[in-house]
Amino acid sequence: MIILATGLTDGMLIFLVASGLTLVLGVMRVVNFSHGGFFMIGAYLAYELLRGHAQPIWVFVLLVIVASAATAVVGLVSERVLFRRLYKLPEVTSLLGTYALLLILEGGAQLIWGQNPVTQAEPSSLVHAFTVAGAQVPRYDILIVAAGVLTAAGLQVLIKRTEFGRQLTAVAEDRFMAGLLGVNVNRVFAATFALGIFLAGLGGALAGPTLSMVPDIAVTFILQAFAVVIIGGFGSIGGSLIAALALGLLNSFLASDAPSLADFSLYILMAAVLIVRPQGLLGSRQLVGEDL
Amino acid sequence: MSDDLEVRDLHAFYGTAHVLFGVDLTVPAGTTTALLGRNGAGKTTLLRSIANAEVKTSGSVRYGPTDLRALAPHRVARAGVQLVPEDRRIFTRLTVRENLRLATKAATPDRPALSVDRIVDLFPLLGDLIGRAGYALSGGEQQLLAIARAMVGNPSLLLLDEPSEGLAPRIVEQVGEVIRRLQSEFTLTVVLAEQNSHFAVGLADAVCVIDDGRVVFDGSAEAFAAQDAVRERYLQV
């Protein structure tokens, strides 16, 4: 039971990060290496706002959302300054550009917060574990799983049921035609990017209490998020959700039953899926807007 | 309200390739000009240049008082200009209805969008397909949807790029009837690029022939009918 809970929680955190990554990739066709940097910024901003202490849950949730929104603002600035110039450039250039941004974000975090780990306490009312089927499940895990479920459902509604979702789907498929029909493509890009970075920030802010925060978390987490995007299929939110949960659970099972294999779970899953379905679980030649 | 389209000394480039060489074209408000020429003559480039869509240009493209070259593509759309590209470019993941609703972004307060009901009245065939995904449409259905989608924003200038291409003769006839109906029910200025000169001239007031990026004939549809030499030299394949 505890293995299941840990796996689900880890999976949901990875999903939050991967969903933003896959959204940006699907709509703008930019592989954003700096995504993990925004995850890290979200974690540190939440730490600044919460000051590391345990807070009542509503204060915690509110400040986590504020931290995510602030991360999205940093994201919007970088979209304006950097990404807008990358959309039309070859992939190699945009890879280098976003990697450079990752280094800048990490360097900035080191200047502000230093190399020494800092920790954020869980919300005061969620410190204790409770018992499910005889196992002790940390209450904080429930918050993370709830956030993941809400995010997945929210994205589904946003993409399938709203005017913005229609524009996003259209721009993802054919930005040229969307522009001819009067859609302001740059604005859709900016909004999509802000949303993606908000999700990265949210992942970071929620992961804060489960990590010891150092600027390096920008890199460690992004690797799993990329694997999830590949396993789930480029641009597929639903695929990311399934892949993230599968990865979280596999990690968790291997860590308890075959610890020597746990570090390889990422590669085991990726290899297995890519051999059977090279386009990813729910991937297709086209990107974003489908399924969940 | 409607305006003349005036193209003056237009040069167009894709990267370093120079494609149009000083094109002049005037399309009076409310009239249709057939734009003829062989494959590769520059018809698509001319239409894209007018819509300022991913072509580098010099010269001038004015639609009434508006300098279209100064506008981003979505602003060109909101100025009442709609380009229906040759490959139709239906959004395959969206339904017919969603394709139509997306196009309301091109409307403005003075040019309100046409309702889906009005569109279905103009394009009855789409009524039966309204919930179908774009990828499930036939070529003819896609062409009708592409024209219908352009009409949603209630444009005053319609740029049609080879609407008959790849369609069966019976479907081409249907597309022709649709264009005729739009001409009679709306005050539309139309540039109709075609390789099928018979189809295009039948719908047009004037004809412009281009070859290798230059205008080689510009006159009324009647004058064009008398120009056997032009037809033979520039349009025979």
C-alpha cells in the first residue's frame, strides 16, 4: 500500500512537470530544456513565500499558487525575450537556446539561494500520516495526488471545451492557417507557454516539501519529465499522465523489491514502450489537442 | 463598405529566390479577377503576398486605405481579407463546427461573423457533416469547408487558390455554384487563382495572366476570350 501511495505521488509530481513540457512541445514545437529550471524556480519561490515553516493548509495552497503564477511571469518574460526568436529557427539552435536558459536559471538560483540545501516544511495539518489498509500514508501525498488529478481534468476541459482550447489545437496543427483565420498566434504561444511554465512552477512548489532543495533539482527532475513525454507520446497530455503514473509506480516497486534496478526504471520503461510503440503510448504524428 | 485592391510594383521572395517581379494588379471593389498561369508561374505567391502570409515582399499592396504589407496575418484577416489556400488546410483534429467557430476570430464589430446556421444555409452539404472531424472529410468536402470557413469572418476580399484542383468535375461544378452564390449575396471582391481557365473565366469579370512572376495579360474577361495567342503561349501545358 505504501509503495502504491509513494508511486502515485511521485508519478503525479512528474506528470505536473511533464504536462507543461508536452504542451509547449506540442503547440510550439520547441523542446524546452529550461523547463526543469522553472520547476526549480517554483520550488524556491514557494520556499521564499512560505519561509520554510509549516503553514496552515489554506495558506500553503494559496502561496503555492502565487509561487506558480510568479514562475509563469518569469516564463512569460523569457518567452518574450528568448523563445519568440526560437520558433522559426532550426531545432539545434532552439535546443542550445533553451539549454542556455537552463544554465542561466540555475546560475541565478545559486546566486540568490546558494548551493546549500534548504528545506520547506509540509503544511501543519498534513504533517502526520494516516492509515490505509494497515499502511501509513503521508497526508501530504494526498494533496499532491489531488493537485495532479485536478490539473489533468482542468487541462482536458480547457483543451476540449473552451475557445482557447480550440485555438491551441488549431495553432498546434497549423499555425499558418490559424493566423490566416484571424487567430493571434503569438498570443496563443505566449498563453500556452505561461500555462506550461505555471505547471512547472506548480510541480516545483508542491515538490518542495518532499525534496532537499538545491539548484541542481532543475536537471534531475527534467530527465524524468522528458522520459515521460517520450513514453506518453509527444504533445499528448493523457499519454503523459499514464506514463508518469507508470514510471512513479515502477520506481516505487523496484525501490522496495529490487533496489539495484530502481535507478534503471526510467530506461526500462522507455525501452519497453519505444520498442512496441515508437510514437509513444498515445502519440500520433500530430501533436496536442487529442485525448486524455 | 468595400474597397479596391491595388497591387503596385510587387516583388516577392522566398529566402533568396526572387519569385514575383514588379506585379501590378487592380481589382475594383465587388468584382472578380481570374488569376491564370501555369504551375509555378507565381499565382500562389501573389495571393500569399496580398495576405502578407510568410512571403517577403517589396512594393505596395493596398486594400482601400489599408496597407496590408504592414499587418500581421491575423490583422490582415481582421481587415476583411481571407485567403483560402490551395491545400485547404482544414484542422483535422477539430470538427467541421469547430473549424467554423475558430474562424469567428476574423470578424470585427463592423463586420460581424456569420452564424453557423447562415453558413449551413449557404453550404447545405456542411449541415450533415457538422459534427464530423476534419480528417474524415473528402477532398470536395474539405474544399467547401475551406471556403465556408473563410466566409465565417464575413470578409470583403476573398483570395481563392485553385479551388478546383484535384476535384472531380461534378464537385468542381458545385464549388463554382457556391462561388457564384457568394458573389450574388455578398459584396465580395474576389481573386480566383486557377489553372482551370475555363472554370475561372466563367466566374470572373477580369483576367490577369502571369508567367514567370510577371503580368503578361491584364484585361476584361471578354478581351481575354479574343486573345488566342495569350492562351496558347501562357496557359497550354
